[in-house]
Amino acid sequence: MSPILAELLGTMLLVVLGDGVVGNVVLARTKGNNSGWIVITAGWAFAVTIAVYAVGSISGAHLNPAVTIAMASIGKFAWANVPGYIAAQLAGGFLGGVIVWLAYLPHWAATDDKEAKLAVFSTGPAIRSSGANVIAEAIGTAMLVLALLAVLSPSNLVPNSDMAKGFSPVLVGVIIWSIGLSLGGTTGYAINPARDLGPRIAHAVLPIAGKGGSDWGYAWVPVVGPVVGGLIGAVAYRALWGA
């Protein structure tokens, strides 16, 4: 499998399981309806872990344009490969959104809340303030990239063994879970442009029963904030760890 295809499939898997848990919590008449924020954050953490296990050995499992750009900015990934990775990630996010729509097909009509339907596909702020929302997304993504680089550095995997490296995707999931629990309540912690924009496009084009708008006025926030935050996290890692 090519790294580009791996990024597409990995991001698709990430979104199917991540957006899927949101659907289980917010859509009407599901078995998990109203089960709460802990279920959502845990589901997303497990989704990331599974996706990283699935394609990490093939593409590095960026699964996130902010991570791809951050890695390239400090010389850990070739700039020539950035456009292909980002295109694959966005396509994977879109396909993941389509699959989630199919998985919950009877529940869209059963759900009256248009905002809840959109929330299955994309993030939205608890308090709408563009500047504060961008800052929140930037902080969350900076923590993501800084933690990924610091925790998963080969010199920090103690013991530096194949078993420790094999446990790395679980550590990625723990990082995602921590960010969701600690910082996710402001914007829904997109921290990934492909995770938000790809499914948002799916929401816009799919014949979802009773859907409202796709909130394009906010859509730039979970793109710009994560990209800026990822760059900050990468630069901070380079400055502090000297790696």
C-alpha cells in the first residue's frame, strides 16, 4: 500500500470511529444517546489509536494536515510530500463522514436538532468568539504536536525496544484523550483540519434528513487554528528539546 492511500484509509477509519461515537451520543434513539462527554472523548481516543495502528508502519499515520505541516516545518517530513498527504487526509475525512451517515441512516429523521446532526460531522464552539476559538484550537494542537514529538521520540521510549515502539499508538490515543478532557470543551477540539473539513463537506452534500446549514462561517477556525498551533508545537519542541 502506498503512503498516500494509507493516509486516506487511516483518516477514513479515524473519522468513522470518531464521528461515529459522536453520532451514538447525540442522535435520537441510539443505544448511547446522552451518554456524555466522557464517552465522546474516549471514543475519539480509541479511534486515533486504532487508525495509527492500522497505517502507522506505512505512512507514519499523520492523519492530520496540521501534523504533516508541522513535521515538514522542522525537517522531519519532505515538503514535496505535503500536498499529497493533505489531499489524502481530506478525502479520507470526507469518506469517513459518508460512512457515518450510512451507519446512522434511520436516526437522522428521528433527530430534530439540526445542530446535533452537524455536530456528528464537524466541531462547533461552546461560546462563539472567532479569536478565542482560534486560540483554543491552536493551544490544543500545539499540545498535540509537542506531546507527539516529545513522547514518541525514540530516545524517550524507555525501554527503547520493539515492544515500547509497538505501544506508541496507545500513547497517541492517551494524548488525544487528555486533550479532549482538558481542553476540548471550548470548541470540541478539532485539532485536525481534515477531521473537521472533510466531514463538513460530506454534511453539506449528503441528503441528510432534516439537516440545517454546515456553518461555513466557522469552518475556517478548525483549519487555521490547528495549522498555527501545530507549527507552534513543532517550533517549541525544536527549541526546548533541540531535536
